[in-house]
Amino acid sequence: MSQSRIGKLPIAIPQGVEVKVDDHNLVTVKGKLGELSQKVSPDIKVSVEDGHIKLETPEGSQDKRHKSFHGLYRALVANMVKGVSEGFEIRQQLVGVAFKAESQGQLLTLSLGYSHNLVFELAPEIKVETITEKGKDPIIILKSIDKQLLGQVANKIRSYRKPEPYKGKGIRFVGEEVRKKAGKSADK
């Protein structure tokens, strides 16, 4: 039987998390932080038994698609379980002279050296916070229970000013190493 190495791992259900699977293979996970749902391919069998979620492919299937779906849906369901119990957080750092970030409710205002400020309206599922300390780069903190949505929003914000390779100015994830290129030098 061909199974995905990731897909065959059972997902432990933490205390206080409730998991339901309906007849149409819709997995709903409910926890202290909220509720998430994911439709799983009808080819993958989802079962909840003794505190674990198990995903299985059809018996004896050699289809490559089944193997890839097996790992994909296992990862998505595991992220849902972690999201409703602990949540996810992404921190971004604005590196550059006079780069600023301000948050007010669901609006994030960015000053990135353009002639105008960029105003970014966030989805209601995402909480935003900004930290600005004198002498340090501003930091944007994004929190959500939905890892997929959080990653998309973080990459959209980063796309407004990606780190450039010569001075490293731009929006980067905290802890991200930006490889710098050597500029032209006058060899005379």
C-alpha cells in the first residue's frame, strides 16, 4: 500500500478541542480560539478515534494523486488543530530609514519611502499589532488561527517592499537572513 510518510502520522487532539467529520468529508475543528473547517477529498478517509485524527488512502492504491492528497490534507487538518488551540503568529521587521508601521483596528498603515502611505485592510480573522521603539526597526505582529490566510497576508505585506540585495532595506520576517551582494567597486 502506497501512503505518504506525513499522511500516515496520526494527529493528537489536545484538551478542549472538538473535531467533527460529516458525511461529505467536511472536517470541522472547534477550540478555545475559534472554529475552522476544511473539505477533504472524497478519496481520503478521515476518522476520529481515541483522541487522534487518522487519514487513510484507499486500500492498495498506487495512485500518485492519492499519496500527495494524503500528506496535504493531513498537514491542513494538523494546522487547523494547532490554530484553534494555540494560534499562529508572524513577525515582520521594516528595515530602512523612515520606514514606519501603524495599526488601528483592522487597518495597517505603512510608510515605506514611497510618495504616499500604503493602507492595508486586514481580514477580521487576523489581529495586527505594531511595535515602534526609538533606535530600532518597527515590527509588525500578525496573529490568527488560520495559518494559510496568515501566510498569504504576510507575503502580501512583504511584497510592498521586498528586501533589496545591496543594503537590505525592505520588509523581512524577523530572523530572516538577507544575502547581500557586493556593489560595484572602483578598482584603479
